Amino acid sequence: MGNYPVSPGWGGKVLSFDDAQNYIQYGNTHGTADVKANSVTFTGNDVVINLVAVQPGYKDQTFELHGLTNPTIIVPRGATVQLNQLNMDYGNNMEHTVVITTVPPPYPYMAMMYLGQPQVPPMPELPWRSSDDLKTAQYAALGESFVASAPGEYWYVCPAPEHAEEGMYGKFIVQ
């Protein structure tokens, strides 16, 4: 685990504020949000999920997608899923990543010790944004691809200490 703001050469993408806004808008064009059910449903063989860690204006220690907080994500069995993550959080120990697990909440302080074998290899932790000022900051982004081959109920979780305990997780359903 690191504890540092994003900088060029960290190992993933570095986005400007405008790039981050485009990332969010592009993600909103994939899947269908159901505000009442707090869910986003994806269809087809190729699924793109642009998940945001702690989008400004939302509660701390949460994921956002389609303007929803920690929504249930529903993908079809057999789909190739491109899971992307953008970290918009700022400050000491605000790195984030996402792990997909079969272990349901609640999660303890050290969730990474409790989650068991991940269903999808986890991404490296994304460093926090480079500045407190949203418009001048740089943001870390990274993604990975996997096939949603086994139907069932899973959970997407930030395994960094205390993050899942504070509520940084959501349901991930393959149907």
C-alpha cells in the first residue's frame, strides 16, 4: 500500500478535471440507472463500468456510478466487463481500489483480511488526487477486463483499511 497523491508515472492514467468529467459522462452512457432501486443494469456482451471513488459532492468512502451511491450493479452472464475506476478523493490514506468478492457486508476495519480470494484480480490502489482544488488537480484512473462467467451475487468492495467498514461497497450481480 502506498500513501501518495497521483503523479505522472504512477502506473495508470493521469486525468485532468475535464478528463475526469468526460470519464463520468461517458460512464453514464453505459447501463441503465434505476434511482428507486439504486441499481445500474448493463446488457450486451461488452459492458463498460466507469466507477468513481468518492466523487466530489458525495458522501466520503463511497463509490458512484450514474449519479448513484454504491448502486447494485447488474451484468449479464458471459459478458466481457471493462471495470474502470477513477479516484477523486483527496488526502492522507485516500487511495482506493475495488475487489469483487462473495463475502457480504458488514466488513471490519481490515476488510482485506476478511474478503477471501477475490473473484476478479484486484487493481492496484489508485493514488488520491494531486490537489485540494478540483479544477487544477490531477486524478488517477485504471481499469481491467474480465468475463462475468459465473452467475450469482457478489460484492464490489474497497479493501483499504476502514473504507469498507465505513460503507465503500455495493452489490454486484451476474445474471
